[in-house]
Amino acid sequence: MTPHKQSTESRRSGVSKREIAKLFPECHIELQRVTLVPQLARLIAPWSWLTCYALERLQLLNTHYLGVIRKIHWRVESCQVLPNCSGLLK
């Protein structure tokens, strides 16, 4: 690693599921851990892709999330809120 690359990498920090939930408070969040620890993958991959695949499937050493964040849309549950809305809730 070059000195520049190493200093940039050491400044990175992860974001937890809890922190993601705080950033998007009124959203439905689905997250899945998907990436094997990059340093481990770089070490193992040249010798065995199958081992990398197996370790990634275990999800114990996965460090990155892939997710969907959707804003929650509130539904009107009662016609008492809107006058003359009997046809809107069907």
C-alpha cells in the first residue's frame, strides 16, 4: 500500500444499522450484509474463489450492507378526517 492510500483507508469508519435508522427515522429499512471483509477477500481470492464464496455465504465476516430505504406513506384510515371521502378508501 502506498502511504497516501493507507492514510485514506484508516480514516474510514463503518455505519451501523442503528445509525442508518437514525439517519432515516420515518423510513422502512431493509438491510442485508453482503461483502466479505475486503482485506480477507484480497488475501484468499488469489488461491481460492470457492473459499471466498463460502465465507461470504456464512455472513459472519461480511462488513458491507446492501439495502433498500423507503419512505413510509401514512394511509388515511378513517373518513372522519376527510369529508365526503367514501370512494377514496376502496
